[in-house]
Amino acid sequence: MSDSLKNPETLPTVALGRTGMKITRTGFGSWALGGGDWAVGWGDQDDAASIAAIRHAVARGVNWIDTAAIYGLGRAEAVVAQALRDIPKSERPYVFSKCGMIADAKSPGEMPRRIGAPASIRGEVEGSLRRLGVERIDLYQMHWPANDGTPLEEYWQTLLDLKKEGKVRAAGLSNHSVAQLEAAERLGHVDTLQPPFSAIKRAAGNAEIAWCAAHGTGVIVYSPMQAGLLTGAFSAQRVRALPKNDWRSRNVEFSEHLEANLYVAAALARVARRHNVSTAAAAVAWTLAWPGVTAAIVGARNAAQVDGWIGAATCALTPEDMCEVAKAITYSRAGSGAALPDEERKQAA
């Protein structure tokens, strides 16, 4: 084990809903670690760089990792396990994973199916436990609402049962609406929600996130940097150079909406300079400034990228910062959803 892992840094933690877990406000996201050989891959990825990135994040104080069985068709989970293998169990970060997305290994380029059948979920959890090398997954979430005909009540009950059986510590939903959250809550408490949320994709701000705050449900948002658009590292030239096996090369936010999105990134860069953090950290901190957001999942493909956003964990944006970004959002018409939290919007009116 490296000296940095023997003497990790510490970051402040917050309660993750009612789960009993306290997590750092930024967590390590492993989507990109699945590589590019599947439908929603990020291009080629070196496993050694992935392992180094995870270990560096843990050394910097990050105490949770987000992954999913679908990322690289199991590759990301296996990489996470390899990265954590040499860390004593008592010092390992929490590991969160997801189910409900099934790909055909013979046709990995086809979009995964959203499957909620109980037998399928049970098969998935066993596969994830095996790949991760753990006896229990700290948080297990349904990745997307099923579209195979399985009612929400049926797949949610399966996750609740897995929690009772001790295979998972907490159970949550990802990419689900307020109506779906309410339906699930009637069966058993929804420990967490994982919605997309950034200064570009803001729809969850005053809907799902507000619902979670009212119901004691933890919120870990994903894509707070909008897949890199809000890091300050993108330009039209870099977008044109994206490889074909990087899903962003086919995404509308990187094409017809690019100019507006980069305008918002420029506003975040100004905020970042005032706080002496990177633009990436400011973009993540913007999401953490919303009431109801517990923490944010932030991806990294190498150790240097971790250093680029780690400052978000301790960066508190001011109302003035939030208003500056809101003005850029309004002027550019980037994305959709409220540009400010309810309270700050009322004060600004």
C-alpha cells in the first residue's frame, strides 16, 4: 500500500438520509472506467489509470465510490474491487452500485434494456457482489424505471427484500420521478435518489430533490460537471476531436447547445477564481449549494482529474455566486429547470 493510502486526508461528511452512513460531499464516479466497448462508453480507458485514480481519491479523503453493473458490462465493478483490494476493510470507502440495466454481451454496442424482473435483479446483485468481492453492497439502486412491463412496486419490493436479507445496506432509486418516488415510499422508505443535476440539467432542483428533502431521502446527484462541459476544459475544437466510441460525440449538449453551455462554464470559471478552486470544482459546488443535495458523484479517469474537482468538497458558494451563474443561464438559455433554488429566487425577485 502506498504511503498516501496509509495516511489519507480527511474531508467533512454529512448524513446520507436515514441510512446511518456519513459520506463526503463528493464521491468517486466510475462510469468512465468501463471503457468504450459498450453503448454508452467514454472511449478507451486504461485499467491501471483507473485504479490509480480510485486510490488517489481515497487518499484525498473521498469515502464512497459509485459504480454499476452496466458500466463496461461489469468491467468498472471489477476495477473498483481491484483498486480497493489492498486497503484494509476497516478503511475502505463505501461502495454503491446499481441494477436494472441489462446488455447483450454479444452486441455490446446496443443500448441496454431496462429490466425490473425480480429474478433478474437477484441475479444482478449476486454478480455485483462477486465482482466487487464484498458480502454486502452499501447502497443498491434501481438504475432507471423498468420498461419490461415489471411494475415499480414489484422491483422496489425486491430491493427492499435484498435489504432485509442483508445483501445490501441501503436501497434507492436513480432517475425516478416524484410520482415514482411516492409510489415506492408507500411500500418502504426510499433511502436515496440519484438524479442527473448540473447547472445545465436542472430539472430535479425544485421537484425530486425537494421531495427528498421533505421525506428524509438522501440525494447523490450525478453528472454535476455535465460530462465535462462545465470543467472549463472543453471547446468546439475538442468536441470535434472526440472519438466515435465516446457517447458525448453523439450528444446534443456537445453539438447544437455547445455555445450556450460554454457560456455557463465561463461564469463558473469566474466564480472558481474567487474561491481559488478549479472551474470543475465550482461546477460541482454549484450542485452542492442546492438545499436537499447530500453529495455529488464526480468522475475521474486518472489521478490528476481527482485533484481537479476535490476542492468542491469544501467550497461553499455564496448567494452572489449563485446569482451570477443564474444570470449566465438566463442569458444563454442553456439547459432547462430553475436557475436558482426557491429561497434564493424569492430573494432575488
